[in-house]
Amino acid sequence: MNTSTTSQPWIIEVKNLTVSFGEKQVLNNINFKVQQGETLGIVGESGSGKSITSLAIMGLLSPLAKIHAGSEILFHQNGSTINLLELDTNEIRKIRGNDIAMIFQEPMTSLNPSLRCGEQVEESILLHQKLSKTEAKAKVISLFEKVKLPNPERVYKAYPHELSGGQKQRVMIAMAIACEPKLLIADEPTTALDVTVQKATLDLLKELQQEENMSMIFISHDLGVIANVCEEVLVMFRGDVVEQGNVTDIFNNPKENYTKGLIACRPRLEERYKRLPTVKDFLNDANHQSEIYTTEEREEFHQKIYNQTPILEVKNLKKYFYPSSLFGQSDVPSVKAVDDISFKVFPGETLGLVGESGSGKTTLSRTVLLLEKPTAGEIFFNGTDISKLKKEEIRKLRRDIQIIFQDPYSSLNPRHTIAQIITEPMEVHKIGSNKKERLETAKTLLEKVGLLASDLNKYPHEFSGGQRQRVGIARALALQPKFIICDESVSALDVSVQAQVLNLLNDLKSEYGFTYIFISHDLAVVKYMSDQLLVMQHGEMKELDDADKVYANPSTTYTQELIASIPKL
């Protein structure tokens, strides 16, 4: 074993890690070390090799993966060194979940929906520690208290679907730290969380790390998160480490064009770019500069759009949910998801909609789309109160108001080709005189969103997440809508692909005069996209004003807390 000359010993050393799937090499001689009690951040776009690296450490690579000769993952504990790549299945199982634990990206798919949350955490404790069932349960309750879950006894008995996203993530954290691991790997643990829950989760992880002197490898595409959590950072690109070192040094003085691009393509709060820079811009030009909107340009644009008649006017809108029982529906609402909200959206404008999970953002958008029936209030679209339309009239209206969904994985039919996905709604709404004409339109739309006409014959699984989101945008455009609701439509994308999609949405807005409602939990993204900003909490409107004004001078404590929670570089 190599002895370290640093004050803290190394907990893990990855040496010359090279991994292939068939002919394709996905990791190329990866080398890094993590000290005891230190947090190493790994950043890079989708496909850079971040998750493959973490799965190799955990011994969870697919059987199809080939680890090349000369690769080593050395785990140091109790004065001895183990090469994790030389262990058999039973030996690695004793370490996994015990000495090395992992928090996965998506808590909904990582937790077993058919088992109670307490049982799932208990399983790991009973497997690795000599505790009775009663002692294991007591430890789970204690862990739930430690990760600040409200009412731990209730959470112990609850199924995953009964918890919020932030609560599920805390259950995952409790499971990961149950056996007091020496090394915790967190793979995108806050991607699906709103800013306040994200901040609370990051604060919790840092607190637990300090208490246990635990080492962490933190994987994220959000550089703001990495800057707030990590001491060291590793930048990966297409299976290679392109830059590594101290977080402050790397983020303040990046040497590689790729790193410069990753940092630049994240929307900034203090200025508004006309087009977001992308990684590709910096790979082509290390000194790439993006134009910034002047205050005068913004005021001139707003004067132009606000002199028009609103395309959408929502008046005193309410959407309440009532509990049902054997004796019928109660008269007292259990949830006031949208509570007396009024606003206007003008042609060519983007209205940003922000708030924590459960604030009512999605319910508001679904009610505007008439996917939910309003409890009270009026929704005027082009001067007509659409809340009073009949079913057949609502069906015709669907052509004018479209939605781009959050998850490009589940919103595209996996059995249909891209051609079928785009042309089917055109056929329903009788756009195009025949199949050939609709296919030609579909080709044009694919090229418009940055894909190839030849992609028409492919299936959704053949595309990356960013490409699938572009297919979703093409499908929405196929009906030539006037109004588009973007519901968390870039939250699943890494920062560079996100920048490309946001630029695309703005280009289409300029070209076709689209009007957007843009919903996101990423406040930096919402500010970049929005003209007006509507802030929601518990179904109520807390604030509505010019986006730049809201960020510069938030008028409510709630908005101030949201803005303060944004991770900053």
C-alpha cells in the first residue's frame, strides 16, 4: 500500500480505469484520488462517463462492460488496501452498502414501490449489521430523524408514493448512511428537486459528512451545486478527464475550452444573454463572447408586446380537490391547488411560473389547458371564455394550445417511430391533405429543431435525452399552435443541452411569434426565459412583475428565500 504524505489518508484511488462496451471505449485511463473527509465533484455532459465511473467503484457495471487490464480501484480502510476490481460478487457485496454507499439520481425509481420505506432502509442494516429486527427498526427511526424527515414513525410505515420528492430523497440518504460508510457516492441527487429542497438536501449532506468524517464523490451537471459542496473537481468529456483540481481554481480560471463552455452555458442572474453560449461555441472559439440585452432593448420589446390585447387572461381561477368517501364527496376541499389567481399573457411574451413542489404550478397549467376542470373563475383565450366550451370545441382548441412535457422519456410512445409521433396529431386535427404532405412537414420540423430528416424512421430509445426533448418540441410545433406551455421541459437535461434547447425555444418564439408559459424549478433558467414572473406558494400568487425586477427586488420573504437558495458559482 502506498502511504500518503498528506495530513489525511486517501480513502480511494482510481488508477488507469478504462472501460469498454463492445468496440466502444467509454472511459479512457481515468485517474483520481479522494482524501478522508473530502468531497470530490465530477462534472460533465451526459455521456461523459460520470455515472460509469461511479458504477465501476460500486461494482455495479453491466455484464457487457469490459474493464481493461491495468485498471485499479484501490479502497483504503483500517490500514489495508483492497483492489475492488479483483473482488468476487460476494466480497464486493460485503463492501457495497456498508463501507461504500450510493445515492442514486431518481428516488422514485430507486425505491421499491411495493415495500414500505422503513423496510427498505432496514434491509441494508439487517444485511450488514448484527442487530435484531427491533434494534434495526429503532435505528431506522433514528436515521429518519437525523435526515430531518417529519414524523419518522409515519415515514417508516409509508410507501414511496405517499412521500414528496424531497422526502423520498431523504429516505435514500438515510439508506445510504445507515451503515456509516467511509465513502458516499451521490449521483445527481438533487436534479429533480426545487431550489429550497435542493439547498436543504445539500446542507444535510454536508452536515452528515462533517459529523462522520465521511468522504464523498458528488456527481452533478449543475456547476453551482458542485461549487457549493466540493473542495476538488474533476471535469469529464467523452470518457476523458480534461481538467481536475481545486474547485475555486478551476471555476475561476478554467484552462480547457470545454470547462469554459460548461461554466458559461449556465444562465446567469446578473445579466441576460441574447443567446446562451454552448460548449460547442467554446470548443470552436476559446474567446467566445455572447451578446447581452441592454435595458433599452428589453423596454422597447415590452412596450411593443404590452400594447396588444392579451392572448390569455385568467380571472380569479380556482382549482380545489375534494376528498371522497362512501357517503359521497365532501363539501370541504382537502387541497386548494390553485386559489384565486389572475394574470394576463400577451402575444409574443413568456410568462415564467416558479414555486416549490406542491405550489400549484402544474395544476395551474393543466387547468389553463382544461385537462383539469376549474372549480371557479374564467379563462379567456383570444377573448373567448374557454372554461365554458363543450368537449368538441375544447378538442379543436387543443390545436392552438400545446404543451411540452417535463420527461421526454415517458411522453413519447416507445412503440412509435418519430414519423408517427409527429404526424399523428396532424392527422387528428386534419393538418396536411395527405400522408406524404404530413411527412414532408415532419421532416422540415425535425430539421428546424436541429435533428435530421433521416431520424423520422428511428424510435425514441435511439436518441439522447436532449434529442428526445427536441422531438417533443417538433411534435408541439406540428399543430402550428399560438400558445405553448413548457412544463419543466429542460429540467432533465445537462447544462449544455439545456442551453441549446432554450436557444431553440427563443428562436422559434421569434420566428413564429409564439407565446409561452415557462414552468421550472430552476430559477436561473426561468429568469433567462421570462418577461413576467409569477411566483406561487400553496396555490396562491405571491408575486407578479417583470422578471428582472422580481430578482433584483423581491417583495415577499418567500421569493427572497427562493432566490437565496439558487446555487451560485
